[in-house]
Amino acid sequence: MLYPVASMDFVKLQKSLAYTQGNLSSHLAKLQAAGFLALEKEFKGKYPVTVCSLAEKRARSIRRLWRRAENRDGGDRPFAAK
């Protein structure tokens, strides 16, 4: 879900995936521990916001895999939501 965009806030990601808050938090923690994800805590006004982005090292790997999959499948984006 994060590959095509630079970053996404927690609430938008949660709505996009239709995950519960706890479920998404658990997944994000595991991805962060594995080095796939960077989480940044910010404030927008008085409200805390968690911004999720792919870790740069892993983002390069994911882009490479995506390009390979696109080339193999004739240019289709195999993981794109329909």
C-alpha cells in the first residue's frame, strides 16, 4: 500500500486497508522491526499524527521487485488494488 506513495498517515492507511487500529499497529510494529518501515510521530496542531513510510533501503528493494513483476507480467501492476 505504501509503495506508490512517499508516505501516508496512520488514519489514512487504516481506512485504506480497513484494519482495526490495534491490528494495523501490530503489523506496522513488525514491519518497522524488520526494517521495512519508518514511523514518525508528529503533531498537526494539537493532535498527534503517525506518518508511515518505507525505509529507504527496503524501498529500493521493493521498487526493484515491482519492476521485475511488471516486466514479467507485460506491464500490469500485479499488486495494485482493483
